[in-house]
Amino acid sequence: MKPGLAHHCRRHRCLEQLRALDVRFCRQLNDTTVIKVAMHCRKLEAFRAGGCSQLTKRSLAALAEHCPNLAALDVSGAADIVDAG
């Protein structure tokens, strides 16, 4: 089995400089991975995960807590996340 994105975030310091991540329609993406990405890629300014239906509010909470520079966010299509207006 190939190592996943979270594995690379832990192992490669260069990912600490990551500013944008586009994983739209990655159907295997889940909260566990997004939480690890948020914890290790704190300079994220854009995170696009539209069509990733497994994401929940836990992913949003981790991004909000760990990524203070986040200005662009797309989690459209996530089953547990609803735009409150």
C-alpha cells in the first residue's frame, strides 16, 4: 500500500511551506487525513476539497484551529457540512 498524504505531511518538512492544496473529488479523503494535513501544513491559504463526501465538521474545526492564513475553502459536497448562510 502506498503511503497517504498524511504520511507525507509528517515526513517531509517541505510540506510545512504548502500554501494551496486541491484534492477535489478525492473520494477516499477523510477527516483523519485533513486533520493531519491541517496540523502539519499550517501555512495553507487555500484548501479545495469539493466533492469529498466523507468530510465532516471535524475537518473544518482542524483547518480553523491550525491554519490561520486560510482564505479560500471549498468543501462543497461534504455530507455533514451545511452552509448556514
